[in-house]
Amino acid sequence: MDEFDFKNDPQPKTRARRKSGGGGGMGDLIWNLASLYFLGSAVCLVVFAAMIFMNPQASFNPFPPRARASQAVPTLIPFPTTGPATATTAAQPPTATTAPQGPTATSNPLDPTPTQFSFPAVTPSNTPSGQGVFFEPNEGDPVYGPHPDGCSAMYVGGSVSDTNGSPAIFWLVRMTGSFGTVDAYSGSNPAYGVSGYEIEIAAPQNTTGQVFMQIIDDLTGEAVSDLIIIDTKSSCSQNLILLNWTQTR
């Protein structure tokens, strides 16, 4: 029987498996806790941001927005109440009285000189009190000239100024005498200036001492000027009588 050499095959070495010890379990726990911490922090941050977004004026907002100027509530500052100041000028005048027309002159159409009429002289009774406001005619007045509307009537016109030379409006200028009583307020006719007035008398005719002019305080009815006597002329080149007034006190 043949001899054979049989060699026993070496047994395969097996690598011993490392047993997982307690050190690996502790590491996993730490990572899990860290993940939970960051996840919870992220959730809190999202909730915090949402609350600030819904209410930017919240007290826990580290960067609250500035209040707009339109939202600021103004502070009311009380002021002492004072009564109305006393007006120093005359009150608003009522509608000026229309001047009555004089009798119609009978004349030849080819003759520019109308027929003259005679009237009884009338002396006004109003006299200034001598106190308070007072007006006087300007130096050199009255001045005679032609009226731009023609020769159908005579007119008295002019302006009224205060002590500073400024227009004084709402003073009553009154004409009395043989042609009746006619009133006009200063400021009613701007053709003579801001404080201008005009009174229509009658057809042109010569009169002496029959027409009187005066300024009246319509609030009291008292005269605030002397009576000024004016003469009228029949000439068409003198049917406008300029009479300007100035306050002297």
C-alpha cells in the first residue's frame, strides 16, 4: 500500500469580532441629544420670528420699527381766549340811496344851455360835536370840471382819506339843500379811487348857497365835518364838482 503524505490543511483563522462595548452607546446618545437641541432651537427661532412679524411693536423685539411721523399725535397747546376786538371803522353800509332826479329842464335841442330853476334855500341842522373823528375838505377843493358822462346832470364826487392818507371807506357823505337830501358812502364809486363817492344833483344850473355837503357817522347819526357850501354851475364844462375829504383827527 502506497504511502501517501497527507498534510492537514490548516484551519482558516477566524478574526475575532470586536464586541461593542459601552463606549459606542454613549456617543450615539450625545449625538441624539445635540440633534434634539438644535431642532428645538430652530423651532423656537421660527416661532419667535413669526411673533415679531405679526406684531413688530412687541416688547421683546430687539429692533422695533420707528414710528412714522404721520402716526405721531400732536400736542394741543391751550391759548387764552380773548374777546373780539372793537372795530374802529364804520359798519358795512346798506344800499346807497338813489339820488332823486331834479326837475326836467326844458331846452331847445340846439341850445346846450338848459333852463334854470330857482329853489328855496334850506339850511341843514347837523353840526359836528367837536370831539372824536373829524374830516375837512382838501385844500383848494371844490374844483369844477366836465363830467365824462356829458351834460345831462351835475355831480359831486371825490374820495375820503384817513389821517395817514389811506382810503377811508364806509363814511356817509351827505348832500342837503334845495335839491333834497342824497347820501353816498365812501368806497361806493371806484372811478374816484378806492374810497370814491359820487352824488348826482340835477340838470346843470347856477346856484349860490343852496347846496351843502357834510360827512356823517351813520352809526351815531352825528356829523363829523363842518357844513361845506358849494355853488353849482350851468356850464357843461363845470358840471362835475370835485370835493375830496381828509380826516384831521
